[in-house]
Amino acid sequence: MPRRVDPARAPLLPSPGEVGVPAPPRNEPSRRYRDEASARVKKVCPVCKTEYGGGEVFCPVDAARLVTPSQMGPASLSDDPLVGMNFDKYEVIRRIGEGGMGLVYRAQHTVIEKAVAMKVLREDFSKRPEVVERFRQEAKSASRIGHENIVDISDFGTTPLGQSYFVMELLEGEDLANVLAREGTVDSERAVKLVLQCCRALGAAHSKGIVHRDMKPENIFLTRRGASESLDFVKIVDFGIAKMSDIETPGEPGRKLTKTGMIFGTPEYMSPEQAAGKPLDHRVDVYALGVILYELTTGRVPFVGDSFMGILTQHMFEDPPPLREVNPQAKVSSELELVIARALSKDPDARYQTMDDLAEALTAASQGRATQATLHGYGEPVKARPRPMRTASPQGTGMALGGGKKKTPLGVILGGVALVAIGFGATAWYIGSQETEVLAEADPVTPDPVLAVDGPPDEPEGAEPDLGAEPEAPTHVPVTVETRPGDGAEVTVEGADGVRCDATPCTLDVPIGDPVILHARLGRSTGSLEIQPTEATTVQIALVAQRTRNTGMRRADPEQSSGQGSSMRTGDLKIPSIFQQ
């Protein structure tokens, strides 16, 4: 029988500076959005504690009505049955953090009396095998790497209440997101110092076949290495969506945890190939560090917008603004600008090919010199001639980041994004993709070293570079699926084997021109839609509460269909069950 301790030992609020995970997401819309008008009033689900910043009224996870933080009120210790329990050599002292799918506690090893942090899945999510396995993967990924700049995870188990948990080192400090929220920018010397530590940690992960896939300031925790040192020692956290090249779903050999039609990441830091649903490798982490460097030196991410789809579209097709155009006071050397530019290349082959390459370039830039690795691959990918750099002002040093806009075949356009609440100060976004990637060393690109400068190109105006043969016509088209009245529905596709997503909104790769039927389910509500897409489109499925086993269907009116090049079928509209309670 689990033993309880004196509740007096378990105050609700943590001690100053004591944390076990990164701080919760900061309410700082101005950093990620173009203007203050785009900010939304933050609301919280009283059941799962997930925060929402849009116009949501009900939580898509548990259908509870959202409230403002001031309406939450203080929690009672009696609401948390884990506080005070003693199990598996650990005594749970108090809760120190929480997120949409789990909780973090301060605990103590009962034998050696060592303070630790315990990350616990919520009870309802602990009953879902795919969530438990991904939770297990987070623990396995971090512990498998074994690097001083990655949070150490030492144990995994199940609480007496049936909840999965893992034990990790208890960190004191703050995450990099909090630093940015407080200070706005970080001087370039400190920024390079922090990112170099990230390079070493991620390089170790990549050597073990592990790609983080969700690098961002919230997942870079700053702590002290020694009692007299500053809070500048990096610990990378939250490997919850890391890709392990050899991880498969238990009991189903050959089946990866991530299904076809799903990819993970955070929009502001997501690489173009993630946004486009292409196969991924370790170079997505290189791109994310480029975004972080850009944000540290300018005070904002390169791409901002009023919608998630808008942000991801910019990652795929737009050049990041020059640093001094975003922040005229940014004190960044031209050498560091070049490093950021190459890290943000749209083409993975034009980026730094390893974390060692990026670290070497950063070290050289901090010393006021450019390495051959910095010059090679800058600008357009192989076979395309670099374009002149764009400047923020006649006197300023500007840059054309990431290789610029490219002509895109029909149907290559970004779809929607789905919010899935897991993490502690870290939110995962699920969008359309294919899980066919494997971790492999990419052959480094070796174009002629050309440093872009201001001025017109050498070729006559209007000349087109020889890009080789035309790409093959696409066989699939991205279809963004949304559900109403709420998101989070599971979608399967009749007529396209293996294509599905776990939570809407999401983007699926559907055979072009072939009729398929989309089936969506959210709890007791279901809906279906027949489409025959000829180009990228967005569709909505009306979810209908099912009270009988036989629910009639009718053909939708043409004007009720959404998306271009599609014919659709939907069920009768009924009042959702969440509004009838």
C-alpha cells in the first residue's frame, strides 16, 4: 500500500529557481506574431491544464470549457493523489510543473536520498499504448545518448495508479525562452557559446541515430555547472518527438511509431522539408539551430504570422528578412550572418552537413574569419547560381537567406497544423508527412566557393540558370483536413492504404485524381467526406454525434463543399454532444 507523507512537506509552489523541466510557454505573442493585434486572450483547460491562445471555447482533448488563468483558482493538494506517495524507491514530494499530457514532480530516492525530477503521464494518456511508447522513447532517446549537455534520465516505471513515469536529474535554472522573454536578445558572443554546446549535444545524438526534431528555446535549459558559474551551461530536454532510426512499435515489427501522414515539430523552428512532408534526417536540427541563432541575435524568429499554416508556408518558400531589417540594433558580424544564412538554407544539401561543421563555422565566425565550410553551399543549391544579397539598408550588411524562392511543381503547398498537447513548456505540432525517413550521412555539397555580394548578377538580366530536367509530375497531392466543431479527430482514408492522421487539423498525401473517402472520429462524433483532389486543397468534415448505430448520409450541396478540385459528401449536421451536456 503506498505510504503518504505529511502534506506540510509538499507545498504547491516550487522553491525559487527550482525546476525540473523548462518553464511553461511564455505568453509573448509579439515575439512570434507580426503585431500586437494578432495576440489572443490566453485560456486554460481546467482538466488537462493545456493553454490555448486562439478563439477556442472548448478543449479539443477532453471537451471541457476553457477558462482564463484567473478563473482557475489555487489547486488543492488533495487533487493530486501522487503527492505523498512512496513507490519504486521514490517518494513524491511536490508538483513542480505540468503540461497537457503529463506532470512533473520533485521526488527523492528513498535509499540514497537524492533529489530527482519525476515526469508522469496523466492517467488517461497512460491508457493509450502509442502515447506510452512515445513517452518511453523520450526516456530511451535521452538516456541512450549519454552526453553532459543532455538531461540525464535514469529510470522508467509505472505508478501505483497505472501511470507511466520516468526519473531525470533535477535542474535548477531557466530555459532560453525565459531569457529571451526577459532580455529580448542575447549578445552574439553568448549566443555562439550557447549554440556551440547545442552542437556538441546534438552531434552526439546524431552519432547514435537520434534526431531531436523539436529544437527551440523552450527545450534549451540553462543551469550552472559549478557553484560559481553563471547560468550558461546547456541541458537539452524533451526528446519526446525525437526520431530513432531503429525504434519500432512493440509487437509489430517493421512498423514505425510515427504513421504515414504525420510529422512532429514546432512551426517557428520547423525546416522546409518537415513542412513539406519530405523524408527527414539530422539536418533538420541544423536548420532549427539556425532559427534559434537568428532569434537570439534579433529578438524574433525569421518567420511570423497570424496562422500556423502561414508560418510554415514561409519556411518553404520565403527568404528570411535580413537581420538588420528586423532589428537595426543587432550587433552581428558579417561572418556570423553568413553562418546563420547557410544554416537556414531551404535545401538540406546546402546547409552544414554535420553539427561539427556548424560548430567549426561558429567558432571561426566568433574569431572574425570565414571558413571554407561557411562559403561552400551558401545561397542556391547545386546547379543554381547564387543570387546577389539583399540588404536592409545601403550601409548595412544584409543577406539572402536559405537559397531563396524556388519554382514548385503543382500541388506542393503547405497544409494545416494540429496542436497536440504534450511536454512541459514545449508543444508538439502534428502536420502531414510520411514516415519513410532514415538517419543517414548525407554527401556534403561541394559547389564552387562563391561569396555573394551586393550588386547585379554576372549573367545577363532575365537569364535562367540551367536546372536540368523538369521534375516528374506529382502522383500525390496534399489535402489539409479540418474538423468542426472541434479539432483533434482521428482521420483514416478509404481508398489510400496506410494514409491517416491521429489528430486534426493535419495534412495527408492523397493520390491525385483518385476518389477517396475521409473518415473522421472524435469520441462519439463521426463524419465522412468523399473527395477526388486534383490539386492541393483544404477540406472540412462536420462531426456528428452518433446516438444510433445507423445514421443516414446525404449528398452535400455543391456550395457546401470546400476546397478546389474536389467533390465531397458529408453527413447531416447535428448538435455536437459537448454542447448538450
